[in-house]
Amino acid sequence: MTVRIESVSAMSAFVQAAELRSFKLAGQQFGLSSSAIGKTIAKLEDQLGVRLFHRSTRAIGLTREGEVFLDRCRRILSELEAAEAELAQTTSSPQGRLRVSVPFAGDLLTPLFGEFLARYPEVELDIDYNDRLVDVIEDGFDAVIRSGEVSDSRLIHVKLGDFVSRLVAAPSYVARMGEPREPADLLNHRLLHHRFYETGKLADWGPAMPENAALPVALATTSLEPLIHLAEAGSGIALIPDFAVADRIRDGRLCEILPDILKTRRALRLLWPRSQYPLPKVSAFVKFMTECLKTSLQKGSDPRSSRQVDSG
């Protein structure tokens, strides 16, 4: 049986309701009541012959069919938006919703987002802060900032700059526990680790660590944000990208541990889906972030302060 969706607006309403987990909040996006959104979704379900949401008096949640349909709708709406840009020959001003995934980066990115919005007030930024790998296209992102290499041929990418990770601790921790003088001293300290979400493995602390040594684990987390706050609170020593703690080191909230050890240098990249006709909002974001982050990363990482080795 062929299922025909009468209106793109019904798909848009479904996507908003699915992402916000609320008919009321979705209605606010369109200037409609929650009842109107509910009727639109119900009509859509009748057309498709499946239930898209589990409903209760307190919340809504996607059914398995709803999750599959959500992925399809995101791609269809993205293609429609790209078609509009193609027809307009990308001459219009940047506008519309821009969905971006970025890692937690301390004070590096958030101020830049504010500047971007001030420059492009018709763009609505939808930012996903997390440290896990995402599928840029399948998850419906317009752009992603991540470290490491790129192997997906569907994506275009630009290198924003290099960074190293630094061992940091609060002055209160150093005063209480003493300052390590060489890497082997870390075996007697409380260490705060980053755990990769996808593999469950702990991040490598670099080539200077004692070979085959099992570093102590006081805490492990899949996000950098709690590591920074716990280190600042005096809970232990953490390994954090320099761009995320540069301000804290400068103002004395954190101090660098073993500053002269050999460090691994990694690349930070901006990625976005390959397209013959990139949307104006995507082009504007790529240009703005490339210019700003290249400057910020150069300021935040001083290669004279430590020895570095390129990552594989």
C-alpha cells in the first residue's frame, strides 16, 4: 500500500514533537495549540497505519516505528531545504534552524556561538553538546566539530587547528597531595579519566606515561565537563584538551602538572555533509567558525611550552 503524506507541515510537526517530547512545546514552535498538534499527529498516524507515539497523561515517547519514521523525516526535510537553496542558487541570507554537534570545550565555543547569532540573527542554533561520535548525516546534523581523522566520504571537513591535552589540578589539590615531579609519580595520585562512550576504554594519557603501568582511577566519565569541574574542585588530576582549560590555567583556578612532558598533538575539525548546493546557513557557519577557531586554537596552544608528537 502506498502511503501519501498530504503536508510537509505534518512531518515538521512530528519532528518537533518527537525532539521536544511534547505536543505543547511543539505547538509553541508553530503558534498552535497542543490539541492542534495532537490532531495533526493523529491524522498522520492514520495515513501511515502505525502509531508514532506512546501517549500518557504526563508524557509522550516514540514507538519503534516512530523512531524509524523520525530518521526518514529528518532526511526528507533536509533534502527539501537543500532543494529550496538550490532553486534560489544559494543567494538568500543565512536563515533557519542549524543543528550542530560539538564536544564540551570549556570557554572556547560558547562565546563564539553568541557572536554567530549576533551576526546572523535569522539563524536558529540547535546545539548538541556531547563527547561521543555521531553520524552526521544519519543523526540529522548540519555540522559537527570533533577531533581525530575523517573517513566518511559523504562529508567535507576542514582542519581548525591542533591541540594538546594537559595534566591539570587545582592548587588546593597540589597543596594537599604534593606535586608530581615525573610521570611515575602519578601512580600515587588520584587520577580523573575520560572514558570513550563508544568503546568503554579510558583515554590514553600520552607517550610520557610509564610503559605498561596501570594508572589509578579515582573516577571515569564519558564527558569532559565533569572532569574539569572535579579537577577545579580539588578532586584529583585530569587530562584535558588545552583549549578547554586555557582560561582556568591563566587565572589560577587550575595549574598544569608536569608541563614539560611529551604530549600528543591532535587535530580539531569541522565536518558537514557534502552538497553541490550548500545551504547559506551552513556556509556562513563554516566560514565563521573556521576563522574564529583557527585564531583561538593558535592562542590557546603554545608549542613552546611543551614537547609534542603528532597523533597517529
